[in-house]
Amino acid sequence: MRITFPYRDLGSLDVPEENLLGVFSPSIVEVEMSEEQIIEEALSHPIGSLPLSRILKGHEKVLVVVDDYTRSTPVQNILPCLIKELEKAGIKKDRIRILVALGTHRPMTEEEMIGKFGQELSRQYSILNHAWWDSSQLIHLGETEKGTPILVNWMVKEVDFIIGVGQIVPHRVSGFSGGCNIIQPGICGEETTGKTHWLSARFRGREILGKIENPVKDEIEQVALKAGLKWIINTIQDGTGRTVDAVAGDPLLAYRRGAARSLQVYQAELPGDADIVVVDSHPYDSELWLASKGIYASELAVKQDGVVILVSLCPEGVSPSHPEVLEFGYQTFETVDQWVRQGKIHKLTAAAHLVHVGRVIKERASGIMVSKGISKEETERLGLTHSSSPQEALEIAFSRMGRHARVAILQRGGEILPVIKEMQ
């Protein structure tokens, strides 16, 4: 069977029919309403909250926190509807501030801002990148019950009301994105983000990924509520990227409703685990830090001692913001944990990333990568096998697993949630 990928120049893949376990992707959902209607419906029927037009009476300054270039949230359609609600409540235009939740990603460029927000919004409002790397831009709000320091963007204390805008998809660190993730890691300092991510690294992917309730999400929610998050609007997109649902209202209750819907959309049932998993990282393709989401998903589909093949462009290389990834390479939890204790690695976000990928390519399977943006030398330093094409990568995998190996293809690997039928 001929398999194609959402990238030019990387080539296609021919998998013998007798080896193919299946091609799996998130669901494609038929919806009757337009994206704008879905958004307006969510705003007018919030979960666990009154509508904004009523709840904002008496407030003056609003901070809208929006996810960044790494997410496909339809911000250009959400913000005009949201701002209309703010105006109904009497919030003046010059009292609305928009902050981009970078987490620990690089800042968005002006071109990316216009692409995400549109010309009109970019012209009318001051849209700022969260400067997570600049301690002077952060304030300290104490600690969570587990001792996570809460370092967050100073703007949270300059407003009366905070609204988060994002999307809900399966997420290796927190189970699902969305909800309180817009604050942590969205607009926190690296020290705070490092603590929650390192907590996640203590668990295997299948213990966190796609789990609505988990210890990491609980910690994230504590941070966000202490920072003052009051309201969210989150979208759910299907396997084509089209918005099929949205939730708004209370950050905890609306998120949980949305995560349950996201689970329905992104879950893909496999008849059994695969000897070889071939996965693209779409729509998270800019750098390996993001593209690794495809590897995380593979952990739920590959058998012990199997092979994972990641196919991704990564035009920005491994990680512009986190050089430690290339310096140390992907490792087991035990190795990285020792380095952290020894003070060899100081940035816990990077340490957690090394473990998240290492859990898959060091502890469960071996890894092969096909990418134009990462050299052979860099690939091998990371602990993966380099391949120039998907077809060559499959041949390498067959040489390891035998010619009768079962092959699963995971599409939109940055979002898919594989579930093995025999494990249910």
C-alpha cells in the first residue's frame, strides 16, 4: 500500500499488504454548524459559569491569553466573537490586552502574528509575546501544595479578569492540552514549567497521554487558578483540522467537558500493537521539540522492543530554545534523573523532554528519523538512527524486526491517541 506524508520532498512509502496492520488517524467529524456558529454557541452557553456579558459587570481590565504558533486554534474567528462579548459587558477596547502563551517556545514573529491573528486584530490591539526567559517580566505568587514555585507573567496582576483561548488535544505532559495549560506552561517562567514537566517525566506516556484526570494536570490547574485564570474558550478540531466543537466557561469544568469530546475525536483503535510504527508529526512540524509528539503517540502503539519511525520536516532543527536536547541526547529516566541530581542539567523542561522521548526510543523501542531539517550527525547524537527516506527507514526496521513484522501507520501523530483493542 502506498503511504504519503503531509510534507514535500520526503517521499512516500510502500508497505506490503501482508505487513500492514492499518492506517490510523483522528476521526473526521461531520458538523452542520459553521466554525463561527460553534464558537458563538459555546460563548452563549458557558459551562459552570454565567455568560461573559453578565459575569464581567463591574470589571474594567481584561487579559486574553492566546496559544502560539505551535497550535492551530482558530484565533481569527474566536477573538472577534470574544471581543464582542467583552464589549457587551462594557469593557473598553483600550482595556483589553492580548498575551501570547509561548510556554518555553521561541517568540512569534510579526509575520506569524499576522497569520494567526489576522491583519485587523494585529493592527487594533497590542499583542505581546510572553517573555518566559526574562525574570524581570515575572512575578512570584507563592507555591502549590506540592511546592511548585508559581512564577508567572506580571500582567496577571494588572487586570481584573483573565480569559484563556486554546484547543484541546491529547498531550504527553498533561494528558490533554487546553484549560489551565494556557497559564502553565503558557505564561509561566521556566522554573515553574520545569517542575510540572519533570513531574510528568516520572510517568510513562500511557499513564498520562489522553488521561483527563492525572497528577500533572492537577498541579497545572493549581498554578493557573492561583494566577487568576477565570474563564476559557477551547476548540476541538477533527482529523482534517476543522473545528467540530467548542467549550467555554469555568476553566476546570469546561476543560473536562472538552477533553471528553477531544478523546472521542482523537482516539484511534488498533487491533493490536505493532512491531513497527511509522508516524508523522503533523501539525507539529517546525522543530523536533514539537515533532516528538509523534514519538509520544507511538509509545501507545508499538510493542516492547519494536521500532518507531518518525517522519517530520523540522526546518528549525532540534530546538532553538533548548540546546540541551542536542547536547545530552535522549536518555532513560534513570540517567537523566542522575544528571539532574548531580547538577549536570539545570533546566528541568529540557530534562523532561529528554526523558519523554527516551521512554519510547530507549526503554520501549528503538527510533529511526527521517527529516530534512536534522543532519545525520545530529540524529545519531540524539540517539536515533538517521534515514534519508521513509522507504529506507522501513527497510532498516524490517532488518531489525524481521520480514513478517506488523506495521502501523499513524497519521497526524502530533494529535492522535492510539488505543489497543485487546487492552480495553
